[in-house]
Amino acid sequence: MTKIAALPVAALLALGLAGCGDDNNKDATTSTVTASDGTTKTVVSKATLESAKNAITAAQKAHPNGKVIGLERSDKDQRWEVTILNPANQLVEVDVDYTGKVTNAKAEVEAPDSDEQQIIRLLADMELPDLGDVIADNTPKGGVIDSVELENRDDTLVWELEYDNKDTNKDMLTVWADAASGAELASEAAK
């Protein structure tokens, strides 16, 4: 009898202990990436709120007089793409890996299109809050930022923040926040 009773107890203990251990990747997301040759691989992303904030800080250090107006995650390349509006009203794309290192020393600079020119016009006399704080203040439980973009909505600047589920890496929630304060204006769950 002792052996029979001990087996289920041992099995339960083994199952319980399987969840224990080092959980250094608790904030990591997992996604499947399809290569151009059609092969797929699973990528564990180190994209976290902290790595997003580090990317913003690194991009600002590389372009200290600019305004951060966008952020996009690339799990395939394990990097963030930070968009900065420089003092010459040009858009600078700065690539920063998940450790906070700028990876493109010669960042791509481009002239703004007509929509971006409207945003620049509205930004002229405006102070933006720290984008890292806007992301943190609007992050839903279980979410990780995927992208942030400054948008013009009827001559009002709004942050559009897209969050993924950090466990499944699937679309989770879109939040629209006031550009000046970072306060949520509206949100919509992914369908």
C-alpha cells in the first residue's frame, strides 16, 4: 500500500516542482518567425518594458535634440526601431537592440511625408512626455508593447500604442493616449 500511495504523491510533487526554477525569461515573449526560404523557427524575445525604455534612452542619447515620436519592436531582429524627429524636421530611424545598444551608427534619415508634416506642425510648440512613461502607464496586465506611433486625429496629436500578449505574442490591445499628457483616451481589445 505504501508504494501505491507514494507513487501518486511523487507524481504530484514532480509536477509541482516542474513549475519551479529559474525564471529569468518571465517577461520574454515567444513568437514564430517565417524566413524568406519558408522555414520557421521559434524566437524568444527579450522585448520588455525595460528594454523599450532603454532603447528610447539610447536613441535620445544618439540624437539629443530630437523628439521620440515612434517605437516598433522587431522580434525577428531582436531590436527596437525608434523614430526621432530631429531639429531639422527630418525623421531619423535608430535601431537599438534589446540590450540598449544602438546598432546602426549611420541612422536612416528621411524627409517627412504630408501626414508627418502635419504632425511636425502640431508638435512645434509642444512638449511630449517621456515615451517610456506613456508606455508603462498604459501597459495592460500581461501585455508587452509592440509599437507606438504619434498620430494626427483632427489636428489633435494622439499616441497609438499597440500591445501584444507577452505569453502568446498575439495582438492584445490598442490604446490611444493624449500626446501631451499620456493619459488614455480610448482602447480596443484585439479581435
